[in-house]
Amino acid sequence: MITYDLKCGNGHKFEGWFANREAFETQRDEALISCPLCESRKIEKVPSAFAVHLSHDTSVKEGATAADTRAMSYIRAVSEFVDVNFEDVGDKFADEALKMHRGEKDNRSIRGTSTEAEEEDLKDEGVEFLKVVLPKYDA
């Protein structure tokens, strides 16, 4: 298994896992790879590079592998993307999502909290949503 950092024609970066280089090239050439953000099928490999800043706390380093560190970096990037690009509606998430679904409010990217009962109501109404638990980071 090989992992490549990829970029679509619109500049979105993401990661892809392939059996080998030939599998990546075949899938790319046949337009089988798409950007998870915009679905563009114009995909290219980009150089893999990342930097990690670890605290002086050695417990963070003990047992952590490069894959663990990379995963933490991606989780943090997703969390920051959501913070910047999604309006926080707090505990009004289900209400706002239903209003948008019904055309009572303009569609926009929102984030917030909901109860299990509210989530069931959203599913029953056919409202698509993704439940993701993201950590909060200190500045």
C-alpha cells in the first residue's frame, strides 16, 4: 500500500491510498479519482512534506509513530477548516438544518450540536448531515 498527497485542479489537497504507483496512474488516467471537496477529477501528485511541533512533554513522543503524528495533523487541519468555514449555530443545528432543507432559509455551511431525537427527526425528513466529533485546540 502506498499513500500519495494529491491536489485537484481547484487546488484542494487530499490524500489517496493505492496498491502501488501503477494503480494510482491507472486510476488517475481513467478519471476514477475525485477530489472529496469539489469532485474535480483533474488530479496530480504533490510532494509530501509536513512539519510537526511537539511540546517538551516526552509522553507525547513516546510510542507515537509517524503515522500517528500525520493523522493528528490531518485531524487538526479538518478541525480548523470546519471552524473557519462553517457557521456555529450551537444547539440550534437541527432547527437550522430543517429550515434550510424546507427552503425557509438560504443554504449555508453550519455546525453545531443536536440530540439523538433531533438527529432521528433530521433523518426522517431526509436531511443529509454528517456527525463528526472534532477536538478543540488551544491557541
